[in-house]
Amino acid sequence: MPECTSDPREDIGSGVTIERRYLDGKFEGFAYWHTCRDTSGNAVPAEGWVFFDAVRGWSLVQEKPLTVSPSLLCPRCKHHGVISDGRWVPE
């Protein structure tokens, strides 16, 4: 059975945190979180998942500092940005 592990959450700026995920020791992707606003203006947590698969997902440009392509977009609040040089860069 494959071994799934993760690193502690990491703040990458602009209210975004990530948790790197590994499968059998290989960096396969990460979970990420930020805060959305609902239609009433209340803060609600949002979570997403990035997996490295250039055909159906994202490409790992470099592991350290983390850079991925293409950008990420929250379907709920339209929070949009890229992760470049280990930081969230809003777009």
C-alpha cells in the first residue's frame, strides 16, 4: 500500500497556506487554504488541492522555492494568483 505523508502547513503570503503532500516520498502536490467571503460578507474557509500532472492539473516548475504553473483560481470567491519562488502572487 502506498505511503501518504505531508509537511506542516506553510504560510506563503496573502492569506494563503499550503501543506505539501507526498506519495511514497515523492512530492505529488499540495492542499491549500485561504478565506473567502460569502454573499453576506462572512469569512468562510476555502480549501483546494493541486496535483502535479501537466495534462490534467499543474506542473511543478521547481520544488524549492515552490513554483507551479498555471495559476490557481477559487471558484467561490475568484481569489486568483500564482505560486512563484515560494510566495503567493495575486493576479
